[in-house]
Amino acid sequence: MASSNTVALTADEIDDVLYFTRVNEASDLQATITELAQKYNRAPREIVEAAVDAESGNGALHYCAANGLAGTWTGMARGRERRTQEDDHWRRQANKSRTIAD
């Protein structure tokens, strides 16, 4: 069961994230994740976690593993330390938005 806090990406947005992961287009992938994080006011990590193919259940990690793209996944993971502060920023912004909406 999905958490109510899960980002509800459109099918096209999921396809974009998974496609750029699958074909190892790191710059397009990063740009898409950043754009979606801003659009949904969420941390980039949450976008990657939400980008799961509805039919197969596969996400970015699956595509990296299946296609031998350890560098793509490592780049995402390596950026995680750097993005921790960004995650915190987006989380604070989301909480402000939810507080204002309530």
C-alpha cells in the first residue's frame, strides 16, 4: 500500500525518468529529476523512488542493474550526500506549503 506522502507522478513523467535511466543519459536524468522535484515541491530522492513502472514494478535501480549502468546508479547515490541538504530544504518547503494550506 502506497503512503499518502508518495509523489503521484504522471505516466509520462515516470517514463521520462526511467527512459533516461535506462539509456544512461545522466544530464537529462538529473535535469528531469530536478524539474520534477521543483514541480512537486519534493526532494529529488522522492522523485526517483516514485518513478516505478506500473506494469513491471521496476524502478531506476532495476534499470541500472539490468543494463549494467552502475555508474548511473553510483552517480545518483553519490549525489545523495550532496542532496541531503537539498532534501531537507524541499522537505521544509513542503511542510510550509502544507501548513499554509491547512
